[in-house]
Amino acid sequence: MNTEQLEKEFQARIDAEEKIEPKDWMPDAYRKTLIRQISQHAHSEIVGMLPEGNWITRAPSLRSKVILLAKVQDEAGHGLYLYSAAETLGIDREQLLHDLHIGKAKYSSIFNYPTLTWADIGAVGWLVDGAAIANQVMLCRTSYGPYARAMVKICKEESFHQRQGYEIMMHMARGTEAQKRMAQDALNRWWWPSLMMFGPPDKESTNTEQSVKWRIKRQTNDELRQEFVDKTLPQAEYLGLKIPDKDLKWNEEKKGYDFGTPDWEEFYNVIKGNGPCNKQRLDARVKADKEGEWVREASMAYYEKKSAKKKVA
Ligand code: FAQ
């Protein structure tokens, strides 16, 4: 078959909801898009451990420390599943990490904001994991098999994370006046960056149209952002907190809320590397990579020794 026929057959398999597996034929651009998206997603999980890791030593109780530790470890696990899924496409993990460490690879804009108070840990769980779930539920049905299967487990864990964050917000919002102020302040600072997690508006999104055609993405950035706003507003009302958007208004016709426009200039600036914590995040990842070098070398030496023994036997 020539490339045109192969592409036609490939699209027919996608349209018939068949999963594409690593050894199947796929267009180069499909492979490239998946490597891009899955590796950005993996990097986001790993870099995403840093803002929360910041509070492990300062969690206000043993219970909250244990829960936060478990959550941060889950994020590490998500990163590992996703790097493995990316590797099935023929890219090497070392290469992906190298691209992250030299600032070439992207990761989610949200993790370039600081976690200033304990209420921020609540806001991250509630809003950031909430936005992650809104975006990732569709990825459980993405067309590439290994990515879809990884996402099923990830989504289950993200639901627990979202509840962990909401529980913190509930304690703070029902606490002292000072705690309420902290909760509102965290919501004020995390609301707009959370909306930016879904990516640029559809009219500016370079990848959405093709990704939807290939069923890598099943909904557009704007559709998912709308779902997130509709779902989160009643949660904020229940907490007695106010979403910092004067344009939020129920729209009976679309059966959803109208809302204001995120500062897209800020978004593009953050993804270019100029957010409040970009440098700090990359420095931390490079340092961790360097400090872990001896562990990787030791485990490889052990592995090589073991496989040499096996060969002799
Ligand atoms: N940040 O054409 P589109 C989590 C880039 S995991 C940075 O619309 P696409 C768990 C985009 O890459 C959070 N860059 O792109 C957790 C593209 O640039 P490129 C991560 C962004 O791929 C919680 C350009 O802009 N989730 O939170 C962002 O179709 C708590 C044009 O954009 C995922 O990665 C952004 N926000 O749609 C962990 C989910 N948005 O690559 C710890 C999987 C866009 O052409 C603690 N990814 N860009 O140079 C996706 O669903 C998609 O990749 C989107 C973007 C929706 C993020």
C-alpha cells in the first residue's frame, strides 16, 4: 500500500474506535504529536511535584502530611507511566529528560506559580487536579492504546487528589477569619492560571483540530474550560468563597456560565519560560537529576552484572 492508502486505512481504524498499538503503522505526524503531548504531560507530573513538595515538611498535622506525601508520590508514578507510554513510540526517556532540563520541552504552565500558604495546597488539589481531571477523563478514551490505559489509573488517583484539596479548602473556609482570608486569597491567585491549563483559546490552538481528528483529544480546549467553570462554580459557592471574575454569569441559553477572559499574554509569557517560578523549577529538576546519577549508575551496574551472570550460566 502507498502512504495515501495507509493513511486512509489508519483514519478508518480511528473512526471505528479501534485503539492504535505501538507496532501498528501510524503517520509520522501522529507519532510526533503523541510524543509531544505525552512527554509534556509526563514532565508536568514530575515538575508538578515541586510546588506541593514545598509543603511536606510544613503540613499542619501528621494526617495532612501523610496524605500530601501519598499525593506527591502518586504524581511521580503518573510521570513514570507516561514516560513509559512515550517510550513505546520509539523515543528514549533520557532524550525526553534532556529536553526538559535544557528548557526545550514544555510542561504545564500551572506549575510555574508559587505555593505561598497551606491554603495553596488546598487550591492546587481542588482547582489544578480538578482541571487535570476535566482534561484527562477524555484521554482515557484517546486513540493510542498505551496512553489510554495509563490514563485510566491516573484519573482514579486524580479524583482522590481533588478531594484532598477540597477537604483542605473546606477546613480553611469554615475556620477562623484568618483561615477564610487565606482560602479566598489562594482561590484568587490560582483561579486564572487554572483556566489557562486547558491551553490557548480554540482559535489560537495550533494542534487541536488535527488532534481531535485523530481522537488523541476528544474535546477542544474551550469546551473543556467551559465544563470546568460550570462544575467548579457551585463548589466555590458551597465553600462560601468568591471566584475572582466579575463577568461570571449564568447563561440560560447555553446552560452554562459566561466568564471572563484569562490574561493570554501572561500565559504565553509563562510558557516561554518567564513565569514566576520557571527558573526555580528547572533548577530543582536539574539538581535532582544530577544527585540521582550515582543511583542510576549503581542500578545499571547491578543489572549488567546480573545479566552477564545469566549469560555465563
Ligand atoms: N502549559 O495547540 P494547543 C496535572 C502549549 S497534569 C504549557 O492547544 P495541545 C497533574 C502546547 O503544548 C497537567 N504549554 O496544544 C498534577 C502547544 O505548544 P507546542 C498537564 C501549553 O497539545 C496535578 C501550544 O501551547 N496535563 O496537572 C499549555 O493540543 C497537581 C498550543 O496549544 C496534560 O499535559 C499549558 N497549560 O493542547 C500534577 C494533559 N497549553 O507543544 C501535580 C495532556 C497549551 O505545539 C499536581 N495534554 N500549551 O509547542 C493535553 O491535553 C494538551 O497537550 C493540552 C494542550 C490541552 C495541555
